[in-house]
Amino acid sequence: MIDSRRQLLITGVAMLLCFIGFEYSSLDLWLQQQLFDSEQQRWIWSSKEPITRLLLYDGAKRLVILFALGLLLSLAFCRRSSLLGSHCRGIRVVLFSLILVPACVSALKASTNVACPRSLEAFDGSLPYVKVLQPYPQAQRPESRQRCFPAGHASGGFALMSLIFLFREQRRQWLGLSLGLAAGWTGGLYKMAIGDHFLSHTLMSMLIAWFLINLIRLLERRLFPGPDTWPGDPP
């Protein structure tokens, strides 16, 4: 079983290395240039294309909300149901993750003041390319705060990585984790293709989500003590 204490340490180090690596390199800018047609001044995918927007943006958000509501309903009956009784802890972890991961990422987005690629001069926008630790030039400060780092849309998908703690069987645990990774990266890559995010935005969103999921799991065990644990749980 996953040792959440160890995962917090590993993920914290990974976040630091990822942040430093992208902050002091031009990988983000180079990769995004591959997704932008400079001659046509457009991204490789249109944000107005209705089917992909429905499936990968609007529809995906609604599915996550519906799933969270279903978990909330399940939680109300889990102690009374023999089918759900052994999954109460996992249901709480997944539900809290679906709520808190997007909320925390949204709070970070509001404070970092990092612009989306489509807003930059390099991609037919008006703002200079400024990283998280860099200030905007005095004459080119945006009129409103920019909200593009980390990636908010992908965070809802990455919150589903918490499904690893819903199941007891190892095969299903890894299936749940894979589903969360697939959901997060599908949304993240779509947003990169339409010019809404850099790679670092999505990668940091994934790491933040995994850090918070493991923290939520540890806090859940503290707040709801009892015999209902997974085999191999640390004391």
C-alpha cells in the first residue's frame, strides 16, 4: 500500500525540482512554440471547436461534479451498507480530494499572476513572457491579475488519482491512479493545444494534486480514527 508520509516528502522534492527546472530554463516556451502556427497566428487546436470543448472541458467538469455528488450520497449511507462499508475511508478521501485539490489550485492561480501562452507577445498577445518569480516590466503590467499557473482545469482530473485509496485490490488501485492521470493529462494537453497553459502549469498541478491527496489521506485517518484501515497501512 502507498506510504503517504513518504509520498509527501518525495512529491515535495519533485515540486521543488520541477519549479526550479522550469523557472531557469526555456523549455516551456520552446514546447509551446511547437504548438503554435506562427504563419497563421493560431494554435494547433481551436478553443472554439465544439466537440472537443464539450468532451474535454465543459463535459469533463460536469462529470467530476456529478461524481462528487454521487460520492457524497454514498458517504451518507456507507455505514449502513455492507457493500459500501469497507470503502468509507476511501470515499471520504476521494470526495475531499475532488473538493480541496481544485480549490487549492484555484487559490494558487489567483496569487501567482502568471499569464496564459495565448496572452503573450510571442503568440500574438500583448504581454511579455514572465515566469513565476519575475516581475512584469513597469510599462507592460497587465490590467488585471493573470490566472494561469498552475493549471486549474487539469486539477479536477488529477484529483481522481485519489481513487487509488478507494480500493483494496492492487490491480484496481493502479487502475484508479491511471484513470486520474489520464483525466488530468487529457485535460492538460488539450489546454496546451489551445494556448491556455504551458507544460509546467499542468505538471505542477499534477504534483500539487498528489501531494494534497496524500495529505488528505493522512488527515482523514486522524479525524476519523477506527479499525477501518487498509492492509499495510503505517501505524
